[in-house]
Amino acid sequence: MSSLLKIRGLKIDGRSDETWNPIIKGVDMDLKKGEVLGLIGESGAGKSTIGLAAMGYTRDGVRISEGTVEFDGIDLVTASAAVKRNLLGKRIAYVAQSAAASFNPAHKIIDQHTEAPVQHGVDNRANSAADGMELYRKLRLPNPDEIGFRYPHQVSGGQLQRAMTAMAMSCRPDLIIFDEPTTALDVTTQIEVLAAIREIVEEFDTAAIYITHDLAVVAQMADRIKVLLRGDEVEEADTRTMLSNPQEDYTKSLWAVRAFERPAKPAVNTGSTPVVSVNGITAAYGKTDVLHDVSFDIHAGRTVAVVGESGSGKSTTARCITGLLPPRIGDISFDGEVLPGNYKKRNKDQLRQAQMIYQMADTALNPRKTIGQIIGRPVQFYMGLTGAERRKRVNELLEQIELEPDTYFNRLPSELSGGQKQRIGIARALAAEPKFIICDEVTSALDQLVAEGILRLLGDLQDKLGLSYMFITHDLATVKAIADEVVVMKDGKVVEQGPKLDMFTPPHHAYTDLLLSSVPEMDPDWLTDLLQERGVDNIGDAAVGKM
Amino acid sequence: MSSLLRIVLQRLALGLVTLFVVSIVIFVAVNLLPGDFAEAILGQGATPESVASIRRDLGLDQPMFFRYIDWLKGMLTLDLGTSFAQLNFANFGGAGTTTIAEQIAPRLGNTMFLATVTAAIAVPLAVTLGILAALYRNTAFDKIANMFTLSSISSPEFFMAYVLILFLAVLNPIFPSLSNIFEGMPFSERLEKSMLPALTLTLVVTAHMMRMTRAAIINLLASPYIEMARLKGLSPMRVIVKHALPNALAPIINVIALNLAYLITGVVVVEVVFVYPGIGQLFVDSVKIRDIPVVQACCLIFAAAYILLNLTADIMSILSNPRLRHPK
């Protein structure tokens, strides 16, 4: 059988500072009709660039410098814009990472669905809309006949992602590029989307390139896996071989990350006063209560992981602890002393004791200040150090986060990698010499290897400085790796809490069980087995329940 | 929809407060002008007695605060008062007096007519040019369109006016160079006579609107949904008109409103060059003779036009946002 997509010697350049640098260094790829190829690698590996190049498309500041991308015998590198336009949307379709950003906010979902078929002359509007509803039904979207008439902002992320898969299917293409379609979703939602994608790709015998950084996800979706590293191919093999017998060291290191786990500390002495105590807080945005009677303790030198899906109240709890959102009922105490609800009424020492590290290091660091200024500011503000003393302290902090002080002191955040920026965020929190740090999804924007480095660093700092962490995350692998105790939240309530070991051993609360069983595993049969176990209908019900 | 209504009402209330503050500023500023009506009208023949007499007749000898309250009361009852010049002539046995409202109404009507004609040409022209410039960005077309509109906005209005007169009235007599329109003139003739000032104003306002349209669209071209539209194989024109433009409306509407306000309040020079009997001319004449009630009334109308147009722009930008039009 001849291949549908044949890429040979693909080299792609990216422009930075007026010069062209290679970002893809010669990649070959073959894809047969109906076959799913998984592209896996960390950020910067060039996965998305290759995915887009397979459509003959490059983003601004990127160009294909060499090689051929042959789709059904047509070389997309040399083809005219008109020839490519005729293929795109009709025979090759794209599913983007964030459906919320990739649907046009100004038009209804169904109008965007019918656009490609109508513009390509495949079908008329009415037929295509009817087909859209049929696809929505197949993808188990709730209210399939009605949901298309909403605007994108009126539909949840997981549902939008399925609607986008339906949109990609609208012309029944031969090839679909899935570019990290579930990365932005919660684990329970991710399962629904994965199942939907896999089913519909099988039903229409569509070939697909599935791009992701998540090994367990690609194991469920792909027939073959290709591993990329900095624009080069590392190795390629069929999924089962790749999982059971990876050849290259890099691939093995990717596989090994999941094994990282800190030993849990011994149980807390029941008589000791917790560092932070959340006492029955109920908090509201406007008139709606979003937290209901939340209570938990964080003891000295311990890590409490707060787990839950988006909208469960994890970050709101953090806002209450920091005093950004005064609770309506209940209070927060620190070392046994009740803190004022509003941060404006807390004194400098109370503020100093609790620091925060954010998810997006990119937006949490002032892009116009140097690293020295960013870390020096809290050193001066809280500790009153100036001049040479301040510089010395900043250097110490940089050493603590394993960055060489002289190299980084005068750099701007834009000159650092994602992991380095997150380290700066940690140093800034440490500058206040706090007892307690809130880590809000600090590793979710990072690659697994980098994330592991951050988790190790946080663990070492905890041992050295006796810090207590409240670790907000939706990723249960992270919880396994770092937590001593776990608090599971849902809809603003604590549904279960206790030591980590108890959490990960059955019996669980039903919701904890759902969360735990939804985390993809490396076993390629995991999704199939799980779907059978839960029964297909349950997935649809879960989606309706989330509306 | 109730949240939308609340926003609109809030803006409306804020507009009224602004108008009130502006009325104070106008009154104080106009009263700070050196010289007054009595001195201006009597000129060389001013004796202290005659000046005092005229001042007494017009109420200019009252403290400023009382005069402001009087004026504000009049404004609230839509009574713009009577021009000093008219009052004075009446005292000397002139013809029956006309109120300021009667004086301003036809002039304001003329200005609105000119603004409407200009807007009807300039807005579609600017938006179309902006879309095309965004579509063919960084090509010769884009550069020429930018250069042409920029040079026309950078030249003084009277210069552009004389250039147009030279080419469209003197060398090629297509349009009349004098725009002395009057009441009862048939529409077509009125339109023809207004054409040159309208074209001059078009040249002045197009650049701003066109550049904003272009910038607002280009700003969106890196969005994921634009990439998605391209990856659906849509034509570049459709990507811009159907996918970028609806999301770029808010800034474009704001710039359009600002320029429309300028068409009502900033056209003095063009009116003078073409002898167009608009409100700008009346305003300048009244300043010359310190006819304070007329100056104040004109200022207030200008301020109201600005506030009203910006209010409309605000509301329309809000309406262009589907998140507000269709809440969850």
C-alpha cells in the first residue's frame, strides 16, 4: 500500500535576530491511509512545526528550507497557495491544542463547522449542519442538536475540543493533525476526548498525526511512535515495541521520569500546632459561594497536595490563605495565631511568612526587570538588606536554586528557559525567608524532565529549610511524587483528605477513584480496558454532569 | 441582557456628569477671555458710562456664580438664551430678536449635513483601504496607501482645501469652489456645493481610521483562530473579512467615533475656506465680538457631540463582543 503522506529530508529554519537557524534538521516520515502516528518530544522538539509542515503550512518567521512533503503525490513544499488551499480543510484537517482559542469567538460553532464544506464546495450548508449534529452525537456531546448554535464561550473546554474534532471531520479528510488536543484538559475530561477522537478516527479510517508530550496519552492513541529531540528524530517504532523496548537513552530517560517519588515522611505528631490551619472557610465571588466549609492543616516541613479539576476551588483556597479573598465564614491561622482575613490588615511579618509560586512563570515575572532586581526586591522589602548585602543574599538565593549567580544576575526573564524562570519564581519566594509556600500548579506548564527537576529542587529546599508547602495541582503523578498528605476538592468542597499512602490505596471516595482511574497509564490497552470497565455511557453522563 | 442595559445606563449617567463638569469649564474659560462684549461692540467710541450701561443691560455686572446658575437653568430648560448682539440691536430699535436656538439651528444643520456627507465617503473608504492594506500588508499597495493617507493628514487643512480647489474647481471645473448653501436649496445642488469641503475633510480623517483598521486586523492575525481559518483552506480575503474583522471592531469603532466628532467640532478652517455657513463660522464670529451666550452654546454643543459619539462608540464596542451579547 502506498503511503498517504511521505516526508523526506525535511529541514525547517526559524528566524531569530535576523538570521535563520535550523529548528528541524532533516526528518523523514511515512503515513499510510488510516494509520495513526504519535509524535512525541518535549517543548522545543519541533513537534508542532512538523505537524504544520505536514500541511504545507509554516508560521510567521519559519520556513521550510529543504526536503519534500508529499501528500497523495502532491509536493506541498512547492505547491502553489491555491493548490494547498484546496487541500487544507478538505483533505487535510487540523485540531489545535486550545479549542477555546481556536474557535472564532465571533461566530456560532455550527457556522464554523459548515464553513469548510461550503467553501470547498463539498456540501451545502444545511446538509453539512445536519452532518455536524450527527458527528456531535457520535462524539457524545450533550444536546447535539442544540450545542452548535451556541457561541464558543458558552461551551466548556472539553466539549469544544470534541466540537473541533467534529469540525476537522466535516469534509471527511484523509489526514488529521492533532496538535496536543488534550493537554489543556482535566484528566476526567481528557478521557472523554481521547475516547471520542479514537473512535471517530477508526470509524472513518482517517490517518492521523497525534502530537503530544504525554507518553501515556500517545500510547493509547498511536499505532506507531516517533520520538523527537531538538528537531531531530531519536527513534521510531510501533507503539508496543517502543513502550516495552526503547532503544535510545533519551527515550529511556523519558520513560523513567514517571518513576520519581519522594518517600513519604512519618506521620505528624498529633499534638503539634500546624503551621497553617484552614478553619471551615466559606468564600464567595460576588454573591455566589465558591468554597464551602473547607478545613485542613499543614504541618511544619510537610507538603499538602490540594487536588481537583479546574473549578474545584483549589486556587480560591490559596487566595483565601494569602488574604486576597477574605473568607465570608471561618478563618486562617498561622502557627496557632488567627490572621486577619484581608491581606491589607496583615502586618509585614505575617505577609512575609507565606509566599507564593505561580503556574505561569512567564507572566509572574516582570519582563523589564533583571533577575537581580526581581529577587533583590523582596530581599530589600522584607529583610531590609541593601547594597552589597543585598547582592550577596541574591547570589546565595541563586545558588540555592542551582543557577550560577554571575551568569544570571543581569539577565532578563526573556533570556531564560521555562524551567529557569520557574526557578527564579522559587528564589523570589525564598527571598522573604518564609515558613510556608503555596505552589500553584508550578509544574503544569513544564516538560516532564524539567518538571521533575523543579520537584526535586522543592524537595531538597524543604529538607534544608524546613519549609511547608501547599501544592496545588491537577496532576496526580505530581502528587504521588511529592506529597505527604492529600486534600481532594470538588465543587468547592473537600471530598477526601488524609496521608498520601491512604489516598492511593483503596477504598477511595468515589470521586477520588474517578480521578485516579482517569490518569492515563503507559499500557496501550489502558483506555480500552477502562472504557469497558466504566461502560461507554458513563463517559457521556460524566460530560452532561459537568455542564 | 440586563447586565448590558446596566452598562449602557451607567455610561449614559457618566456622560451627563461629564457634560455638567464641561459646562463649568466652558463658563469659566469663556469668562476668562480678555475684554467683553460692551468694549468689543463700542470699539473706539467706548466711554465708561456707555460700557457700564450696556453691561447693566446684559447682566454682565452680576457675579459670575449667579450668571452661571442662570445659564445652567436656561440650558436645563433647553433655552439657550439670546445673543448679546441681537439684544443690543433690539435696544437700539432693531428688528425683532431671534433666540440663539433659532440662530444656531440652521448652522448646526449645515454642519451635520457636511459631516454626514463626509462620513458617508470617508468611513467606507477608510475601512476598505484598511482591510486591503492588512490583506496586502508590506506590499507596494500597503505602502502607497499608508504614505498617501499620512501625507494628507500631515498637511494643514487649508492647504489640502486649496489644492483641491486648484485641481477640481479651477483647472478642471467639476465642483464649485464656493459652498454658499442656503435654506431651501435642492438636495442635489446642496450636495454638489458641499463636495469640495467634504472631500477635504475626507482626506483629513481617512488616514486615522484606515491605519487603525489595518493595525487592529493585523494585531489579530497571530491568533489561533486565524491560523485555524487558514488551515481550513479559506481564501486570505475571507480570513480577514469573516474571521479577523468582527473581532477587530471595537478599536475601529472608537476611532471612527473620534473622527466623526472631529467632523462636527473641528471644521472651522474648512468652513472658512469654502465660505460654508456652518456652526464653526458662527462660533468664530461670536468669539470675535465676545458674544458670550453664543460661544457658550456652541461649546456646549461641541462637548455634547463628543460625549454622545464616544458613548455610542462605547456601546457599539460592547455590542460587538459576543461574550456580552450572549452571556452564558
